[in-house]
Amino acid sequence: MNLLLKLFLLVMASNAAYTDGFSGMMNLYQDINYRHQLALFTFSKSNKCFNMACGVYYHSLSSVKWSGLPSTASYAGSSSARLVFYDKPGCKGASKSYKTSRGNVMSFVTEGFNDLTGSFMVLQTSQKIENGITSLCRLESSALGESLNATNSTQM
């Protein structure tokens, strides 16, 4: 195999590793210190915007935990994947950004972003939305539905 073909295959394999997906999990909380869980859900696509401008989610986020998110990025200007919280739907407006390796934000109060989140996204392959926009209220994921039911039953 010639050198150019080997290089092409290496680049394609690297890109596939970045875009094949992952098994990420997020716990969203209404209060600081991980109290009053709003939702627990899983997802597997980066550069997808998740709108929180609906129901109990809109401008209610005070703390969050995450795991299983990609740690590396493949876009210019960053080698680390980031989780970004925006104050407006559609992943627009003012934002707070964290390396995915951090794993949590105990208090958005101390971050100056309490009860402001309107959407969020994992940035891995670019700084743009590449995999669409979805609403947490419209997700048909059984994981989200089961988590909300479990949360509601344990809080009663």
C-alpha cells in the first residue's frame, strides 16, 4: 500500500473514532449540590443541541453530573471535548463551557450561571451544531421517561 493511501486510512479511522458515538449519561438537578433531580438521560451524539426551553427544565438547572462523554476533540483550537451550557434555546446566547473530563458542576450559583440554562451541547468535532436540535420534553427515550418516573416516585 502506498504512503498516501495509508495516511488516508489513518485519517478516516481517526475521524470514525471521533464520530462513532459514545455512551454518555447526564444527571440534571434543580438545586445545587445535586439535589432535586430533574432528569437522568443517556445520549450518544456530540454536536447535537439539547433544548431545555420547556416544562420544568427551562432556566431550572443549578447543578449537573455527567459521565461517559468523549474527552478528546477534533476541531481547530481544541484537543479537549467540551460540554457547553447556553442561556438561550438552540445553543445560542451567553454560555459556560467545561472540559468533559471535569464530570460535574456542583453549583451554577458560584459559576454565575444559576437557573439560566436554555440548552446544552457536547462539542467534539466542531463548535457548531452538526447533529440537529432536540427538546428534552420531546425525547422519546425510555431512559429519560424511566428516570423521570423513578425520580417522581422517590420524591413523594
